[in-house]
Amino acid sequence: MQQEASARGEPAGVATMQFRQGSAIRQLWETNLEVFQRDRMALFGLCIFAVFAIVAIFAPQIAPNNPLTPLKNNEGDWIKDAMPYWLAEPGEDEAEGYTNTFLLGTTNIGRDIYSQLIHGSRSALLVGFSAAAAVAVIGTVVGLLAGYYGGWVDAILMRAADVAFGIPFIPFIIVVSAFLDPSIWNVVVAMAVLLWRDTGRVIRSQVLVIKEQAFVSAARVSGASNLRIIFVYIAPSILPLSFLYGSFAIAWAILTEASVSFLGFSDPETISWGFMLQDAFNSLALSREAFYWIVPPGLCIMLTVMAGFFIGRGYEEVLFPRLRRM
Amino acid sequence: MSILSIRDLKVNYHTQDGTVRAVDGVSLDLDESQRLGLIGESGCGKTTLLKAIVQVLPRNGHIVSGEIKFKGMDLLKLPPAEMRQLRWREIATIPQASMDSLNPVQRVGSQLMKLLRVRGGYTKKAARKRAVDLFDVVGLDTERLMHYPHEFSGGMKQRAVIAMALALEPSLLIADEPVTALDVIVQHQILEVLRRLERELNLTVMLITHDISVVAQVCDSVSVMYAGRIVEEAKAEPFFASPAHPYSLGLQQAFPNLASPRDVLVSIEGYPPDLREPPAGCRFAERCPFVQETCHEIDPQLEVVGDGRMAACLRSNEMDDLRARAEDPTLWQNVEVTRLVGQPPTKSTDAGRGEPLGRPTITTHDEQADQPLADPCNVPLAVGNGRADLLLEMNDVSKRFKIGGGLAGLLRGDKEQTVYAVNNISFTLRRGESLGLAGESGCGKSTTGKLLVKLIDASDGQIVFDGADLSSVDDKELLGFRSRVQLMFQNPFEALNPRFTLYRSLTEPLIIHGWKDENERLQRVVETLDRVNLRPAEVFLDKYPHQLSGGQLQRVVLARALVLHPDFLVADEPVSMLDVSVRAGILNTTRRLARELGLATVYISHDLSLLQYTCDRIAIMYLGEIVEIGPSNEVINKPQHPYTQALIAAVPVPDPTIENPPLRIREGVPRPTEQFIGCPFAQRCPEVMEACLNVRPPFIADEQGHQAQCHLYGEHHNSPKLHREAEAAR
């Protein structure tokens, strides 16, 4: 539009003011947009997240029953181990005194599996996104400070990273859970405390490269302060890298939460997919061939984890174009 | 008989953005023991041609048509296995950046012997003997045969690569930029090796370079490439005496020459056409000062224009007249191309309609043009005169770096070493004065530049800028200093934030220094862009750095340095990354603006001819010390210090009739971790005396302020001479 203006002979100042509105944010948005335009897999991953996000937000509306309350039949007994209605023998439910409307059957204490699955998406996404945000933010800040300032700041932060690398992850979470009340937030805390190490290292190395570039020296010669150089000049260049590690962290967090729940260290009052698997495992669902209890949560975990990695891959391809050939 | 004959060769690269016709119809003949120099700026297809000959094109490169015959064999029809046999045995190449082509985990001699045994069929014993001979031939110490590449200096690696190329006695040697990125003294010695080998072995050589003086020194014939075509072909002597294509004319006048300095260097504005859609007419038309209507329509072919000479120009019959007119540098400045990189020029010639962005516009400069300046180098200077206009003073400034220390080093048990980057240098700079810092890489000139702009702090000594000692400024004073001192960088492709529009990059310094009003900032930015000849400035404001060519980018970098109207500019190798054709434009603009704005300038460069062209005074640095300083012409024409003399003698002369004399100094700068009691240059000095080893030489000045730090001119000048052999044994 600006060139049209100058061709029409309008004063340059008026026209040229328009182009720089919010240019930094716009550019970041464009980078993100590019990731999803270029890579169908990343777009697919984003769609998966979107579907789960909608499900999580409207979980109480979608789920037909309370996931924690055992359902009872007309006689007040728990509807234990009901088959999904599409598998059950016709007429069995009426004989037992209830109407079988359960898409995925019930658990051994009469909880609705489908409702559990719906509500499970809430804890998965909650843990996934908050842990990812924590990992990305801590890792980015640590990487920026260590890379930019170097010297003792770098030494202290990177030795701390070494320590974090030395702590085994799952046992650490179990210990954390033992000290704190059982809660899905334990996973988030443990990830925030440990997993910033990878992000921090990678971002530090990138900062080391960028800060040696002449445009950073130019900013310093122009009198820019350290904070301005870090956040205006260096940070925008490494932000896609933070997103990359963030999207991987989502997958890791969901996987970790499932593992921890499966091992029995989760809050029994919060339904998560890992908790469902543990519940199924403990009540010998496998031996009863209750695949409708085991497969759906497993599939959901797999889908969300895959979505995280698909998006990560998309960022990787934009960041490291050479990968595209492989 | 011609050993290599190329007919109408066309090579395409398939890229995401279209097909690039990198080589577009090149025909070329190379006779036995001919030494052909292929000249052209980057992106003109020189290296692609080389890769097509040895058939190592990248996967997206395809030979579309044409013929390459080597000793009667059609290389394009040869099965790959036979081609493999031919490479290295018959056609040897010295690739670009060949210093990195040695395997770092194998000893140099082992690599050479492995080649001889695997490809040459030598026995173990014979291979060893041959390797020793080859080391001898290229002037390498045979005791270094079993050293690793990292133990070699740049020049030694280059020699080793030449030895490897010659190992199997090829009939054709193709060297791609063999001396680029080497220091001038090393460059001189490598050229000498090449020249000697040509004579002794009667080699056939094809030398690819952008540097016409290298061609003048090594080759007997010249081909000039432009935009995928050969535009001129001639024997070296007539070519250098009277080029027959406007592009060659421009190239020749763009080159600074120490022996016969020009008042104003020519800059061929603009850049080569987009090879995805080459123009219908002459490819040089857009940048040619002699362009006519017909040039845009008729594609000129190579035609014989004289005794064994060929040129592709429609006006070649008027060449004598054009040559005379080309002497006028202002002629070349009247062409200005504002087309952006990656945008094909619009083909239609109808002017007047709404000008779309990126259309080449021809504008004529007014009084702001880079006119020749009256005798720029001969400003008389007197030392200690006029302290009022003293801007900057360096008093015994030193900078030391510690390496191998820190926590990691402590734990590993590394010994901390001190690098003496800058040692006790002192000089003064007056307002509006320009000083050049020259020397081999590692001499501390860039560190000095960083000290001057306070990117790093001095370890010792005092830097006084306009009366204020830089070591004791507070934050507020520092910000004031920052607004008055600016730095211009070597690599324009890195000097601008790739995520910022040019407006953003240029407006940053203004924001930092508290320019609140957006309109004022915009006005200043536009005015500055206009000053550096980026016109119309509005076109450039919302562009990103990757949309501009190197020359345009360097102008933006200059604009950013000048946007605050500083008093002092440090330019660190401002044109070394740019093509020769646009270098002069940057230098002329910088020089003109320095005059207009009363700017004091420090140019840092390894290129003495460039410093002679731009600077009032030149300082020569060696191992962190200034060994000689004085008015440019004095230093260049009457060098006092043996090191300066060697540096000047090593600069290749762009004239095939003059051969550079052999140097009396060894290549390779000692590591700057040592401190010397005597003269730091004593180790390499051809004139070394006893006193040089024990007594630090004082600065000895003549009445023009020309000073050299050398015993030859002082009280010790009668000290007994030492023989180099004795020195080497020590």
C-alpha cells in the first residue's frame, strides 16, 4: 500500500507509518502460521489438540454421568462391570434393573468409563500445557541469561542443569508425590524443576551464536542496554525454539502424568487417563478382556502425545530446513 | 592443440523459486600449457562451470545442453567410473575454501600417501618418497609430513592442498579462488609457488577468481564472465592494457592500485540480473553507462574484436572512444539501480505509468554525487599541532585476553594463557581525520576497533574521547558517548537484525537515545537513507535485510551508523565481503559523508591500497603494536619498517607486465601469547640485528609525522647483523 501511496505522490510520512504497527508480534504470528501451513502433520496435531481442548472445556456438558460417582440400579446396587450397550446381551440390563446406555461400559465399582474418558482430557491438557509452559519459560530464561551473560552466571546455571540431568525423572516425581499431597500438580512441579534443562541448554547454545552476530554488537554500540539486547534482539530469534521444546514438553507431561498415575501416585479424586489405566489394571480388566476400558484411555494418551510431537516436528522443519530432505 | 574445449554449455539449477540458468551458453578453449584466468563477481557462474567440468554438480544442478571435450573425450558421455578415473589423475581441482578440505583427523602426509597409493598405484615406499618430493616442490618443510592439519598455518594448508592436487601429475589444474581469504604475505607466497610450478611443470591452469590482480600475476589469458556468459576473452597483456567490454572496463577501474592510485574508484552500481529470467537483450545493459536502446533488445554474441580478442558488446566498434570516456568516474555513478534482490526487472520499456516497486529507475545525481575530491590523501599533517580539534587520544593502550581459564578450565587443569591482543599502542585522531589500521590477521587491528567504540574495555592505558577518559565514564556519559561513536561492520549480511525491517533497524538507535516523536524519527531515517544514496528512501523502509544486495545492505549499515550524526566512525573491513564492482561505491559514499559531516574515521583493513585510497594517515600493526604510522602517501611510497616494506611488496600488481618481486620474509605470524624484550618483528625480519633481540626499538619520526618503530633508523643502526639461519636455529 505504501508504494501505491508514493506513486500517487502522497507525502511519504503518512503512508510509511502504517507498515510498522505491531511488526514484532505480527512476525512471530507469521512464523507460527508458517509452521502449520507448511506441515500438514503439524496441522493435524493442532487439530487433535483443538478437539481435546473443546472436549475438556465442555466436559461436564458432554459427559453423561459424574465420573466419580458409582452408578446404581433400581435396587440401589452398583452397576458393576457393565458391558458397552453395543456389546451387551439384549435384555440383560433390564433383568439387572437398569437401562444400559453406557458407550464404554462401567468400571468394577460402577463408574461410567466414557464419562471418565471425557473428564480425563481435562487433567491431561491441564498438566500438558502448564508443564510445557513452565518448561519453556524457565528453559528460555535460563538459556538467555546463561548464554548472554556467560561467566559465572553461565557457570552456575549450567552446573545446575548438570545436576538436573543427573536426577532420574520418574523416581524424583514419586519422591515429590510422597512429600506433597497427591495431586496432578506434582507432575507439573516436578517437570518444571527438572525438565528446563534440555530447553535451557539448547537455547543457551543458540544465544551464544546470535550474540556474536554483528547486529548485536551494533545494538550495543548504539547504546542499547543488556535487557533490551536480550529481549528485543535475541529473544525473538530463539522463540521458535522455545515453542519447539514446549510442544515436545506437552507430550512428555501427558506421558509422565499417565505413568505416575499408573504407578498409583495420583490423586484418587481426579480422573486422568493414566488413573483409568491403573484402575483397569488393578481390577483385572485385562483378564476379563474388557478392552473397552483399556484401549480408549491408551488411545487418547497416544493421540495427544503424537499431536505434541507432530507440532514439534513442524517447528523443527522450519528451524532446521535441512531435515526436510530426510 | 586444445586440451579442454567447451561448446555452448548450459547448466540449470532447479530451485523452489524457479530454474536458475547459472551457466547459459559458455564456449571456451584451453590450450596445452595455457593459463587462463576466469574473472567475475559472485553468482556469475564461475564455480558452476568448474563443477560442470569435473561433473560434481549438486543434485539440483543439471547440464541442459552443450559439450565438454577433454583431450578429445566427451566428458558428458563418459561413464561415471571412467570420469572418476579422470578426476585427479587428469583434471585436478583446488576447491574453494580448500584449506578446510584436509581431513582433520589424519596426518597431512598420510592423506597424501593414501592418495598416491590408492589412485596412483604407488608402493608404500615410493609413495613416501613422492610425498616428500611434493612437500619440497610446494615449499613445505618435509619434517612436517606427519603433522596434523591443525598444526599447519593457513598458508601451509594451502600449500599442502596444492601438493595433493599435483600429486598424480594432472594435465589440467583448476583452482577456485586459491588465495582468497589469505593474508597478503601468504597470498604472495602461494602465488609465487603457483607461478613457479607453472613454469617448472608446464602446467595447464584454469584459475577462477574475482581478483584481477591475481590473474595478472599468474595467468597469460583472461575470460570475463558475467551473468552466466563469457563477455570478453583476451590475452592477459592486451586485456589489462585495453579492456574491450564495458564490464571489464568497470572492473579494472574499480580496483585500487598501490602503484598508480586513482583519485576516484569506479563503482558498477546495481547487481547482475536475475538468472531465472535473464533479460532479452544484453545482460549488462542495466548497469552499463554506455547503454543504448538496442542493448535492451539485441543479445550480443562473442565476436572477434581484434587480434585474438573476443567481446560481446554491441558497441565494440566504438570501444576506443568508450574507453576514453570510461576514465571519467562520474560517468559510472549516473547509473543507479533500485531493483531489489529476487525481483526480475520489468520487461516493458513503457515509462510513465504508475511505477511499480522494484522497477529499475535511472536517476541522475545532483550535487550530492560522489564527486572526485581534491587530492584526498595529501592533507598535510603536523604532529602535536592544534590540540583544540583533537578528538581521540590513545595512550599506551593494551588489551589482554585470558584463555583456558574459568571453572571448566580449572577443573580440567588447563593452564591459563594470556593473549596480548593489543600492546601499548598510542595515537591521536583529530576531528574529521581518517586513519587506516592495517596488518595481517591476528595483529590486533579489530581489537583496537572494538576498544575505540568501547565494545570491550582496555586492560591498561587510557582512551580519551573529546576530553573524557573512557575508563571512568558513568552510565549517562556512556550513553552520550554511544550517540557520538559508531561502528560499521565487515559482513553486511550479519550486521542487521534479520527480523527487523530496515526502518526498525535504523530507528532503534534513535529510540534508545530518546527520540520520542515518531515523525521526527521517520524524517531522520529517510534523510539518512537518502544521504547514503538509497533512493527513493521510502522504498526501503519496510524491506527486510534478505531482500537487499550486499552493497545495498552495507549502505544501510552505514546509514544506521550515521543516523545519530556521530563524530567518530570505526569501519572494520567495510567492503571486504562485497564484490569488487560495488566496493568503490561504499568507499566513495563513506568518504564523502565523512567530509560532509566532519566525521573522524578509523578504517580497519588488510588491504593497503584501499586504505591509501580512503585515509589521511595509515598505521601498520604487528602483533598488537603499531610499528609504523604516518601520512598515507608517505607510508605507502616510503615505507620505513621492514614489515611495512614486505606488506607493500606483497600486494599483487594488476599488471601482467610487472611481476611482484620475491619477499624476504617468512610467512606465519607467531602466536600472540609471547611477550618480547626486543622488537616483536625480529623473528621474521630480514634486517634483524643483535640489538633487535634485546632492546625495544623506539619510535623515530621525521618532520612529516611519519614514525617507525625500528632500530634501523636509531642509535642501534650499526648493531651487527644476524643471519637468518642462526635465528631459525635458536
